Amino acid sequence: MAKLTGAKKTAFLKRMALGRKKARTVKKTRTVKRKSVTTKRKTTPLRRAAPRKRTMVKRRTRIARRSRSVGRGIGSSLKTGVIGEVVKGIGAGSLVTLVMSRVAPNSSITPIAATGAAFLTGGIVGGAANLILSGGLSQLGGMFGGASTPQQEFGV
């Protein structure tokens, strides 16, 4: 083997130094070939005979449901809202008037007690409705200026 000198020797030494340093660590991998993905086609389901529709059953339940909702609507509309408060006030006032006419007939406290009961059960709306129904503020009598003034009737 011949001895290397000069430029050849320096190039050889450089190559050797690069080999020792492991300047580039590139890992060689083999290329993997992949198959193209084929999507599966959707299978059509078997068509089965549809069950018979029972139309009369539906009609019967629809009629029954409608009649139930109508019956429920009338009662619930009288129990809720402003109308409910009016009904409660008038009912309580008339009940107190009935009891007072049995216990103490021709008592001056009866209209006041009826209006108070209407206010307690139906609130302001119920109390006002009972007051208007019973004849207004003049009916209360003793609370507003002693005796109530009788209204004059005009004959034709």
C-alpha cells in the first residue's frame, strides 16, 4: 500500500474525521406502499310490508283528548288569573253575607264583613268586584260617614 502525501492525505483524513464524528445520522427506512382505501357501498335494506294503520283508534283518542281539554279549559280559566280572583272574592263575599243573614239578620256589619272576606280571599281585584256587585261604596254605610244616604228613585 502506497503512502498518502499532500492533498490526498488531507482529503483522506477529513473523510476519516467525518466518519468518526457521525456528522449526519440519517436513519434509512424502507418505503411502505399502501393500498388505496375503498369505501364499502351501502347495502339497501329489505323492504318489508308496512303494518296496517288503525285509523279508528287514532280518531277515538283524538276526540276523547279534545273533549277532555275543553272540559278542563273551562274550569281552569275560572280558577286562574284575574277572573279567578274575581270569582273567589264574589264567592267569599256572598258566603259571608249568607252566614251573617242567618246569624245576625239586618246587621250593619254584614256588608263590611263581606267586603273584608272578599279582599282576604280574592285580593284587591276580588274585593273590588264584590264591592261593585254589592252596590258600591254606599253599601258599606257606617264606615264612610255614618248612615248611608238613600238614593232617590225617579218615576216615569
